[in-house]
Amino acid sequence: MWGVFGPPTKWRHMSFTNRIQSYTNSTTGLDVTGALDKGIDYTIGVTANLSPDMLRLFAYKVNLGTHTGLELDFMETYNLSHLIDVQRGLQFCRPITDRQLNDIIDPSSIYYALPSDPVYFLDGAGKLTIKPATANATETRGYLFAVPHSGGRSIDDTNELIRINGWSHNDVTVVTSASDDSGFPDVLYELVVMHASECLLMERLIDFRTKLPTDLDADTTLFDAIADLDVSLGSMTATLPSAFTIATSLPSFTAPSFPSTEAQDALTKAQNLIDGTSMGGDTEPESAQYWLADEDEDMVASTLSVASTELNRAGTILSDYQAELSGNVQNFNSEVTKFQQEIAKESQRTGITIQAFQAELSHKVADKQQELAEFQAMLAKKLQLYNTIIQKTTVDYQWTSTQIQMLAQKKQEFIQTHLKLGPQGSPGDEIKV
């Protein structure tokens, strides 16, 4: 176990960002520094849970200066997450619980705190108290051996270093400041990188909703033109001779109702499944974002799979509409042909010249057919783009989900290999973190 013999020789050869990119493919637009901070805190937390004796590898020494020992703001002010030891003068303080607070100030109690036997108490608010208090802090100077969280560390991305920040607050100072990367074992950098990568990939999952088309109900888009499209022939300037007898009237085109409600319903459900606060009226939040916050990767995958099904449903609705529109266009063209044939037949029967009427009619029909052809081409292009976006998003989602699962497995394997278990476990035990 490397923790017994010390960290290995440094093996750095690339930045943190480059190593994260090997897992995420890209870090563009992502908060790498914030993810690394999460990785640092995660690694320290896992170490504290599974191998608390290794916490000293993350620690430094804090000089309490002239502080008398009363209510030191241990956590918030000094960015400390774990307390290892407390020293008063040459004596190490023993920890006590809140049940012993009265005993340590009672001279008749066997737990009475003496200068030769100091104690310390850490309350729920992170306030540290050392007893007995001293009026001569110079002679009985206090020290903390503590672990700073990510807020007390700085990240040198280029050189792949995690440094402890030197600081002072009033007369409380760091005694052992880091000159390089001391206070964070080299071998655990990989766990920091893997957790940071996992956080970034989960952040990317949430952002997938922004890549979905959202313009089905926008008045400025092509889809709005469906409702506004007028393909009726209208009135004719030229008139038929009175001798003509036409059994049918001018054909008209009926555009099918655009299924904006159904398509938008599918898209809305997909969006709600990704980051909504309710599912079809349910009050219980069950979105992918909810399961991400709950760190339930299986439910994330299941929820997003349902979202993908809703997106496919939207695409099917739009495809069905296009098919119905094409059928109506074919019927319209057929009725126009029949009408023209009837006029030609009546013209032959009567011998009346109707060139002007036929020319105007042909012109109107040609114009409307051109409008329909252009509209169909634009609609097909829009639907193709829409489906392409959905397909690409689906592929990206599947890849991201696979990467998250892979990283979760690699983290478990890394922890099993590099962090020993406490007395309750054995090397073969499953680790849940």
C-alpha cells in the first residue's frame, strides 16, 4: 500500500484540462475549475471515509497565535474540512463530546481540564473550543493539524499541481505552507480528474435540452407558415362563355391541420423529463435533473430514454403531417386536371374559343403548384434538419451516458486499488461512495 511508504515519483506529463478532455472529449463552455474543486473535496471525503489514517497526507499545521481557545471558527473562516489533532503548548488535546462540557470546568470531576491535560470540543456549527482557556497564549501556544477543503487550495492547471494556500487571519497563520504540491498525494490526482470529468459530463447531460428544436409554435418560423398558406385559386378575371355548361366548380385546396399541439406536447414532455419539475401534473419531481442531483445514474439513463422516445414521437407526428399534405396536393392536382379536361371537352362540344380563360387558369394553377412545391421543399428541409438534430443529440447523449457509467466504474476500481478500507471492511468488499 503506497500510503504506508509515501507517494510515488511524480509522473506528470499533461495539464488537468487535457486529462479531463481525454474523458469528456471537450471542455468548451464547461467550468473545469469548479469541477476540479468538486474532485478535490470528493477525494478528501472518500479518503476520510475509507482510510482516515491517510488524511494526514492532506493536512497542514495552523498556528493559533494569541488565540485563547474560545470558539475558534474552525471551518468557515479557515476553509478547513477535517480536524486531525489539536495541540496546546507541548500537550496534545483530547477530544470531548457536548455531554462533558460541564465536567471539564468542574474541579471535582475526573474529566476536569488541566493545563497539563487540555481538551477540545468541536460543535455542530464548526466552532472549536480549547479548555482550559489561557491568558498567556505565547507560552501555551495552540496548534491545529487540519485538512483544508478546495477553498483552501489553488489549482495549477498547466503544471498539474494542487497547492495549499498560505494565509493568515488576524494572528492565526499557516505554519507549514506548501511550496509545491504538498498536502495532496500525487497518486490521487487521477481520482480528482475522474470525478471532475464525471461532474462535467453530468452537467452536459442537463444541457442537452438546449440543443432540441423549440420553434414549432413560433410565429416567425416556417411552421407558422403552414397555417397561413393559402393555395386556393381564388376568383377568375376571365369568364366562360354562357354556352358553356360545367358540372363542377373550380377545385380548392384544403390544407390539413398542422399538429402543433401534439408535436409541442411531445417536445414539452421530453423537456420536462430532462429538467422539469412535474411529469404531466404529478407533484413529485422525477426529471433527469432530479435524478442527477440524487446521483442515481440508472434513473438518469431511464428518464432520458423516455425523453428520447418523446422526441421520436414528435418526429413521427411531423412526418405523418408531411405525408397527409403530400396526399392532399396530389388530390388537388388531380381535381385541377379533371376540371381542365371538362373545360376542354365542353369547348370542343360548343366550338367556342376560350383561350383567355384557359390561359388565366393555367397561370393560376402553375403559380399555386409552384407555391406548394416550394413549401413542401422547405418543410422537408426543416424536418430533415429537425431529425438530424434529434439523431445527433441522441448519439451525444448515449455517448455521454456511457462515459459517465465508465467513469463511475473506473472510480470504484481506483478506490479499491489505492485506498485501503477501514476495520469494518476487507479488500473484497464493495465500496459505495
